[in-house]
Amino acid sequence: MKTRIQEKAIFAAALASFILMIASFFAFYMRKSESQNRTLLEFEASRAASDLLEYYVMTGNVEGAAAGEQILGFGIYDASGQAVAKFGTAPPVVNPGTSPAGVIRTGKSVIIMRPVGRQPGMMRGMGPMRMHQNAPGLTSMMPAQDLFVYVEFSNRGFLRERSASIFSMGGFFSGFLLLSLVIFYLFRRNRKLQVKAEEQKQLLQLGEAARTLAHEIKNPLSALRLQVDILKKKSAGRFDDNVEIVEQEVGRLSSLVDRVGEFLKNPAGLPEVFSPAGFLENICPRYPFPVILDTGAGAEDSGGARIRFDRERFRSLCDNLILNAWESMAATGENGKKVEVEVRTEKNQVLLMVKDRGCGIPEDRKDEIFTMFYTTKTSGSGIGLAISRRFMEAMGGTITCLPRNGGGTVFACEFLRA
């Protein structure tokens, strides 16, 4: 059990580490890509502004410039912020003092403002350009004062590329995560099959050994029981106490051999369809201690909740759980002790619950109690719950141990509804 838990923990930790590494790489890639795209976008915007300025210098206007779809607005402004020439989204007035040489990023565009400089046809960072005679406004003002160029450049292409990158990387990441989960599922399934195959192998070996041992033990037990009867008759009551102890121990050993044989039998037995509520109403009064049965309705109404199970194995299952519940409460000295049995129908399942107010089962032992020969009682054999689980699993059902509110334990058996 611990080995299986450790394997799951190691695999989960490795998967989480790998996912974290992929996520970190994805985040780094997106930051790097976005930074490069922004730099490229600013360069394209600056180049477009340079081309439009050159067009204005050559023609004297910007209205007829082939700006392209990405240029949303363009303008040339004097030192006071008044537009000398503009088109598109460029405002009539700007405040160049706010960002004299800056980049403003909005949700869907990039706005760049750059000083042109005093030399005619010269933009900072640009070479000289030819001055057209039809640009008197520019020629008259540029020698006297600084001018500013305003350009608003659409970043829709950048947003599309970023969305595509996020989508592709997200798809890769999701695919990898799905593949990892499939691998994890196959790993667990393969591991369960290996464990089950190993358990079946051990069970076969145990079966052969137990059959031989049971045969070898039963014969001496029969002889011993016969000798006890003879001793009992001849002693004329002088050793009744001692003989009774021997009889009890012989009976206990014989019962143990029988229960081991029962575990090794075909667990499915001879299944038939019957009502568990009706069956329990017949056997609950036979126990020598209080057993309260709750079916949620009368036995007739509960007849719709039927299961397909071997009757003898169902009786053995109920005996194991009800006797264990009573012994658990007896060990605590609980006053007014009573075992509670409940039958419920849930969709395609029939649920049988046996409840007690005993000392309970520690959380770390809830799986171990179903192991063969494991017991928490000083006089227990550790076979009953292992047999019960074997019977349940053979018919596609489950049995689990749960804590009860207020103290105690609930054993819940889920049967497939017939």
C-alpha cells in the first residue's frame, strides 16, 4: 500500500514539475515575443511617419498620401501643438509637452510623437530630404521653430499574431496536459492490473496450501473431538470445565478452517434475485442482541429494491458486519447498545449500511482491515472482512468503511440493482 502511494506521489510530483516548466517556458516565450512585436510595431510606425513627412515635404499636403490601412491618423504640429497638416484620427491640437518624444500604447493602436527639428526636410534620426516649393507652411516655419510629427498606427495585426500565438501555445499545452493525464491513467491502470495479477497468483498459492492444510487439520480435529466426547463420559463430570475449554478451542479451530475454505471457494456462488430488505427482516430478529432495521418503507414497498447475489454469501456478509458492529460497541461498554442496519435504493444501486457506535476505525487502517488475516481484535481471525470484500467484488459491488457522525463506524455495501 505504501509503495503504491509513493509511486503515485512521485509520478504526480514529476508531472507537476514538468507542467510548471512548460508553463514557465510559455510565459517567457510570450513575454519575449510580445516585446519583439512591440519593438517591430514602433519601428513600422516610425518608418510610416517618416514616409508621410517626406510626402508632405514633396507635395505640401497629406490628404492624398497612400497611408495604408495601418495608419489610422497622421499630423504635423507646431511648437504650440496646433496642427499644420493632418488626416484621420490625428487631433487638431496636441500637447507636445506631455510626451515630446514618447510612445503611447492604447488597446488597439500605438501613438508616436517625434520632434522633426529645425532644419528643413530633416527629422531627428533621418537624412535630409528634398523640399518642394509647394510646401510654404513648412518652409516658413521649420527654420524658426520645432515641429512635431504625430502618427497613430493600428496594432490589429500584432493582436492577431499574439492571439494566434496564445491559441497555438495553449493548444500545445492543453494537448500535452491531456496526453500526460492519459499516460497517468494508463500507468495507474497497468499498475492495478499488475497488483491484481500478483494477488491472484498469491491467492492460488494460498489456496493450494490452505486446501492441503485444511485436509491435514480436519482429520486430527475430528479425532480430537471424538476423544473429548469419550473423556467427558468417563470423567463423570470431574473435569467438565477443562473439557469445555478443549471443546471450545477445537470448535474455534474447526470454524477457522471452514472460513478459510469459504474464502477459497468460488466467491460468486449461485446468484439469484431477491430483496435484501425482505431477507434482513427475516434474519435480524434472530441475533441475540438488538438490531434495528430501516428500509425506509415496509418490506413490500422495498421489494422493488432487488439484487442478484448468492443468498448464503449475503447471509455471511451480513453476519460478519453485524457481529463486528456489536463486538465493537461491546468493547466500549456503550449503554443501550444497538446495531443499526439501513437499506436504501440509489438509481441503479442498492445500498446496505451497517452502523455502530463503537470505537471506530483509524483513518490509516481503513484499507488494511479488508486484508486477509488482519484484525484489530485480540480474538479475531481477520478473515471475515476479507471474505466480505471478495464476495462483493465478485458481483461487481463495493464495500467501504466510513466514519460515523458522532462516533462509530459505517460499513457501506453497494450492490448492483437487479
